[in-house]
Amino acid sequence: MSNCFNAKTTLTVADRDYEIFKLDAVSNSARLPYSLKILLENLLRHEDGITVTADDIAYFSTWNAQAEPDKEIQYRPARVLMQDFTGVPAVVDLAAMRDAMRELGGDPSQINPLQPAELVIDHSVQVDYFGSDDAFALNAEREFERNQERYNFLKWGQNAFAGFKVVPPDTGIVHQINVEYLARVIFANTLNNTTQVYFDTCVGTDSHTTMVNGIGVLGWGVGGIEAEASMLGQPVSMLVPKVVGCKLTGTLRDGVTATDLVLTIVERLRKHGVVGKFVEFYGNAISSLPMGERTTIANMGPEYGATCGLFPIDQITLDYLRQTGRDAAQLALIEAYCKAQGVWYTADAAEADYSETLEIDLGAVVPSLAGPKRPQDRVALSDMATHFPNALAALKKERNLPDKGAATAVINGQPVELRDGSIVIAAITSCTNTSNPSVMLAAGLVAQKAAAIGLKSAPWVKTAFGPGSLAVTRYLDRAGLTEPLKALGFHNVGYGCTVCIGNSGPLPAPVSQAIADHELCAVSILSGNRNFEGRVHAEVRMNYLASPPLVVAYAIAGRIDFDPEREPLTQDANGQPVYLRDIWPTQTEVNQAVAAHVTAAEFTAAYANIYAGDARWQSLAAPTSQTYEWPAASTYIRKPPYFDGMTREIAPIADISGARCLAVLGDSITTDHISPAGSIKANSPAGQYLLAQGVEVKDFNSLGARRGNHEVMMRGTFANLRLRNLMAPGTEGGVTVHHPSGEQLSIYDAAMRYQSELTPVILLAGKEYGSGSSRDWAAKGPRLLGVRAVIAESYERIHRSNLVGMGILPLEFMNGENAQSLGLTGAETFAIIGLNNGEAKQVTVQAIAATGAVIEFTAKVRIDTPNEVDYYRHGGILPYVLRRLVG
């Protein structure tokens, strides 16, 4: 490696010498935002004159905060983080790459992580059982029954790939485990008797990888294909972004939670516009902002649209690391390194040069929810009574839903009334809040006060509590709050994302029937980060995000359409009204509970045997071969076709002609719309496939759990029940019209017919196409359906990258244009002209109607970096990496 700036030096901590690369070797580096200092150190350490040059490093000495991003760098994160929904297909791809490497005459063992890769199994547990002491055990048992094939495969991967670790199921949520245990904050790596110290950085196959930014670790979500390439030693090609400084001032008022704060930040930053940018938090509020609040804010970076939302490393960071059981030597190293690099944050720290700034006064934050279908749509708690009727009317108009009035359901032998606005799911779920002791203990205190006067959750509410990590269970037990939560129905249902990822399990049959018969707009309330349509539960049309204590309170009320500041939640046993204020804890009570019960001992004990797993995991008999022996009968793990027929040489990129449109989609089409993770319907193409393989409906599991089987996933692409394809007006779900026949078919069946006709297909979409989770199957699925190009008004950052990574061409309408303004219906035949072997910045699109009329327009090519041009030419990032490795 080169060292043109003489940055390499020695740091001595506790009589031990470490090699570091000093930031101050580069002039003007002190004025850089913290996040750019981390990128600069990364380049200094990897300077090789090829992927990282002296010019790349010198760029940071003259960085112009206001300039539009145009500098491409090659960034190498220290590690890769995965969860099982996205991690299983990543490991499937690596296994298939080993086969392909062997077939191309190379060494399969070259397909191996070259840096730490850690996978946490947390997305597979479903809430089949709830409201009882045995709910956790029963859900865990059912989880293993459904997922044994997947778990066997992951255990094979743990044995086959060096540097790959798996945290077994029923342990915790990936991002919570990352901040509580996996994150190093400062990395120390020994090679050839030299220990090099550097910033811990990571990319993850889940968009909420951003949570680790709360403890000062730069990290963000990428697609599974990008993560695989990073594991294989490929740098992340990126443009040095703009950095938005978000100044936090003031203090939160009593009764206002971290959830209320983050929903306010999401709303403000979405309005400001931070997509594709880094956000850094600073200001006088930082030095008194607890770590739980920081990680909550960092977690929801994807919701406010930023690549990351980074907090600095300071004494609060160090105190948190000590509290979560990190050892004293690591803490000393972190403090010494940060001070040596000039990144240790104090209240009087100089303000960095930011591209843009905005200020948020914590004292102005009020109790809030967000919904009914986007996390950025914040609603003040005091406005819920007027907000909900308007939101309900808008939804009914949009979906053309009738008003059939209330429905009667018999639950536990008693008739109850269900209507629009009835809450049927109330869930404390998702690492966003379960990692935050203050809101978790606040929920327990609400339950304690409610149970003391005999209150219960409404009988029609499906309650769920996913603690997030074993440490949470321990400190709630220690505080004496587990039993009060159970008294309200919030029994532990499992250590996983559960409801927030859509693993809500079935609603009680009477509730489900009442919703169906009366077409009710039922509601869920959850302490998660995502509330997109169709995500939480297919039968629940309106979903609200809220703090854990509010989730408990609304479970008692059983309805969303009331004013919690003026109307009672319910009545006590004596018929007296009980208001929210009667059971809400003071901040002093919450602080005292945190101080008394959240200790290092709880975290140390919880993580003592993190990789061991329970008896079920330990009993799994995984194969030990270098390459995977694909079980012919498996309906979970199948060898994907991405490398079939692959040659060492690539063919030039040709223009696209004679293409048909598979779907015309509107704005805010999420990755959940494109590749849902929830349940599989028996009458869907994916369900029909599984039935044909002899799988019973009760064993379908979820689309998320089936991501290791491309046959299921390509059939599940665009299968979200709430998807609306403008080519098939009046329909919901994966429906389209085949042309020129005019037949209405499922999107999968139409795609297969187009393939048999040798007809390429494209997609038309609106703004923010591919927003939401960093779901690689939202690109893999369309690729297997034959999609060659997407033309959208704008893209979510990760999804655009994933499209390129799968060899799909992302095009963007020019400003002010869209499918509707151009008069495109989707019935046309399309040609995309002027690709110039992938190097074009703009192309001409011709849409030819059946009448022969031609609509011609220019589209912007969103292949943003030279590396991406190479990926596109090779048909995707994985074929590119494979060809480079095989030579």
C-alpha cells in the first residue's frame, strides 16, 4: 500500500503500539464533517494507486460542501451485517458462485468472505401464538418446523465460509444485537504482527443498518448483491455525498418519548430533502441525549431518506459501551483513537462545514403517531380525533370501499363490536424502540399502572411483544414489569422483528371474518419503523407507528378514533373513566427505572453465549462440504439460475427493441409492493407452485422465508395485495394485461408468456420507486421475470443500485415528465435507443401505439458511476466479480 501523505504513524495505548493513519496528514481535514473524516481515513488506509489514488485523498482537502456530488471513491467497509431474510439469498448466491467458479475452471474456495460477515436470524419468527405464557415457546417451535431447511443451509455456510458467523434464532433483532454487542466502534485487526486500528464501519443487507450510526459507527443498508461483492473484497463505489448538519437544541418535555422525537425528525428531514445525503447530528442537546434516543433516531434514517444519520463518539457513547458489557481495554482504545484523530465530541466542539443545516428544538416535540401508511406522515396525538376520520374517508374514496357499518364478532364467548378504526393488532416490536430502555420501561410502567386498577387490553386486539434482545427481558424482569405487561396481554412472542416485518401471524378467526364480511378498515398500532400498506397484515388497511407506552395505551382503548387527551381510554371495574394521563409515567419514574435496572450485568449475561443457540439449533445436522449439495426436493433452497451458461467473455450491450410494458405503477412503490415478505395466498402463482410441490397451505411460511428459492420468489414478485397496476384499472394485486392479446393475467403469467414469445419487458413508475427496505429480491424478481429496464420519475438510493447490480437498466423521466404527462398507457411497444454499450447518459425512448402513433421522449440513464457501467455490461455485479476472480 502507498502512503503518499505520510499518514501512517503509531498510537500507544496501555503500553501497546497500534498502527493508525492520521487524518491531520491531510490539510483542512479538521473542518470536515465526522462522516467524511471516516471516509478519508478509509482511503488513507487503502491507498494503492489504483482503486485509491493520491488525488482521491487530496480531494478532501479542498472539499466544497455546497458542490453537487461528482467525486467517485472506492470505499471498503470493515464488515458486513446481514439478517436471515436478506442473508439467506446472499449465502445462496455465494454457494452458487462456488459452483460457477468450479465450472469455469477456477478454485471454489476463492468465493469466501475476505472481511468479517455476521448474520443474525431474526426475521423468521411469526406471531402464531400470543397472549399466553407459552407463546414464545410455541412460536419458536413453529419457527423451527417451518425453517429447518433454511437453518441447515445457514449452518452449512457458517462451516463452509471463513469469517462468517451466524447468531442463531430466538436471540434478538439484528440491529439491536449490532449496537449492543457486535459493533466494535473502533476496529483492531492484526496482520503480520502489526495491529492496525481504524474506524468500525459496516454495510448491511437491511436498510436499518443505519441504527449503528447512533453509537458513532458509519453504516448503511445495501442490497444483498452489493453486500456479497463487499464480502468478496470489492469496494463500494460511491459519490462523496453532501452532508446535512441537523442541529439539536433544547430538551424533551416530560411525557415526550424518543419515538415522538424520531417521528418529528423523520417529518422534518423528509420535508427538507436528504435523499442520497449523509446527515450528522450536532448541537448542545447532543451532550445530554441518551444513547437510546440516538439509536432510535439513527435507526430511522431510511424513513427520513438519508443514507445515514450519524452521531459523534463522546462520553455518552463510552458510557453506553461500558453499560452493554464492552471490556475496559476496548473502551480505552476507543477514547484514545478518537482523541488522536480529533473526532472526540464535546459540547464546545467546533461546527463542521456542512452542505446544508437545519435546527430542531427538542422542546417543541409533542407526543405523536405516524400513519396511516407512511412513517413520515406524523400526526400529533392531540390531533388524532380529527385526523383519523379524514384519513379514513380518503382511503375509502381511493379504494372505493363501501361503508357497511359495525360488525359483531364473538370472542371468548362474548359478542363485541368491530368497526372502522378498531385496533386489531397492537405490537411492541422492532429494534427502533426495543433497543431503547427508556421507552421499554415506560411501556412496562404504563402496564403496571393499568394492571393495578384492573385494566385489560380490548378483547379483539391481537397483542404482541418482541423484546428485541435477551438483555431487554432481563432488565424488565429485574424491574418487576414483565408480569404487568403480561396482564395486559403483552407476553413475549419471540426475539425477532415479528409484526414490523409483516410476520404478524393470523388474526383470530372471528376478527378476520368480521373484517372480510364488512370490508372494515381495521387498524394496527406498532412501535416499529415501517407501516406501508399491506406490510403489517394483509387484512389491516391502516397502520400507525407509536411509542411502546402508547401501544399499550391504545391496546386498552381498542380503537384509534378518539381524543386520548380529552376522552377516556376505557372505564375501570367501578365504571369510572380512566384517561391516558392516569396511567402515564413521569420522566422521573422512567429515569429511576433505567438507572436502577439497566446494568452491565444484564448485557454481559445476555451475550455470554450468543453464538451457541438452543438445543434445536445445536442438533441441526448441517453438511460440511466445500460446495453445497443442493437438495433436489427442497422448496426453500434452490440453486439460482443467474450463472447458467455464463462464459468468461461478455457480449456488447445492445439497444432494446420490441419491448412490452409489464406494469404501470404510481408514486411511492415500495420494495414491499415489488417483493412482499408476508404470507403466501393459495390462489397466487407462488401458492400454486408450492401446492404443486406437495406443500400444504399450513406449511407455506412467508415469502420472506422462501427467499432462497427463486421459483417461489419470481412468482411472488409484484404479488402484494395492495399493488395497483394502472394497466388493469379496478384491480388490486399482481394483475396486468398482456399485449397484444389484451388478456388480463397475473403479472407472473404475463411475464412467462412474454418470455416464451422472446419479448423483453419494461416497467413504468412514478416517484420514489423502490422505497423502503433494502430488498435485493425487488431487483432479482423483476430480472427473472425478464424486465430489462425501469423508467421512473425517481428512485430510492438502494433500489436503483440493486437494479444495476442485477443488470436492469434504471432510466429516469426528464424533469416534469412522467408516464401520464406523455400519454403512455402501457399498451405500447417500446424501444430504448442509444445505450452506447452502457456508457450513455441519456437515451431515446420510442413508444409505438397499436395505431402506429409514436411517442418519443428522452430519458436519463441512472447508471451513476464507472463501476456501475462495468456491472451493467457484465449483466450484474456478481458475474462481474466472478469473472474477475476466475481470471
